[in-house]
Amino acid sequence: MTDRLPHEKGFHISWDQIHRDSRALAWRLDGQGPDGGAWKAVVAVTRGGMAPAMIVSRELDIRTVDTISVKSYDNQSQADAVVLKAPDAELMGDGTGILIVDDLVDSGKTLELIRGMYPKAHFATVYAKPKGKPQVDTYITEVSQDTWIFFPWDMALQYVEPYRK
């Protein structure tokens, strides 16, 4: 049988793992901002980028945090990316000094839309798939395009049947 069940090509991320990987992202970004190495603000791509952005902003002592809300999925089906809420326009400008953080870049369509709005921003994700990598300036872990990442905010602990009984 060649058909895979969703969990067979899944990458399960725990809260501990997203915290460690988000801190690693912060370490990689430390001193890389345009203002003597500092960043002006962090903008989280909602909803997945909120936890990593909070951790990055804490680690880098960035007190100005905003969000951009882009809808590009209906459950597990990709759709056209649409901005539902933009960050403060005065803060953003062309994106210079702004660190835009998301959990994952998949196809890259969400970040492509945001990059069109803020071309000078720095785009960072914790995880990256090959199709979306060209839209990211900094990331921590690459996964294959056909891997589904299960984030802790989407999961609940429950009993799982063994493969063999």
C-alpha cells in the first residue's frame, strides 16, 4: 500500500520544540537588524506566527509587536491569500527595520503577498518548505514539501491505537 495516512508524513511539534526552535531563530536574527543590529519591531503573521514572534521579541528585547492577519487556508486546503488586518501603517513604512515572523512558509503565497506590501522587511520563519523558501530571509528547519506539520496549538493529547494489535 502506497497511500499514506496523514500522520505518516507528519512532523509533530511540541510546545517545547517550538520554543527551542523559536529561540534558535532569535539567536540567528540577533544583531542582524539595520539599525546597528537592532530591529524596530516584530510583526507576527497570525495565527501561527504569534507564538514564535512572542518568543523572538522576548529574546531580542523588542517591545514593539504588531500583527498582520492573512487568510490562506480553509482548514487544510490552500486558497488565495487575503489580508484581513494590516499592522500600523506609520510603523511599517516600506518595512525597513521590521522583522516579520511566521511559524512556517509552505507555498510562499502568504509571505509573497506581505513582501509586496513591505519589500524592505526581513522575513523569518521557524520552518520552511522548498516552494516557499525563496520568500524567507531566515529560517531554522527545512521540511519536505509533502510533510504536514502538526503544531501544538492544533493538537490535543489523546490515545492512539497501535499499528499492530
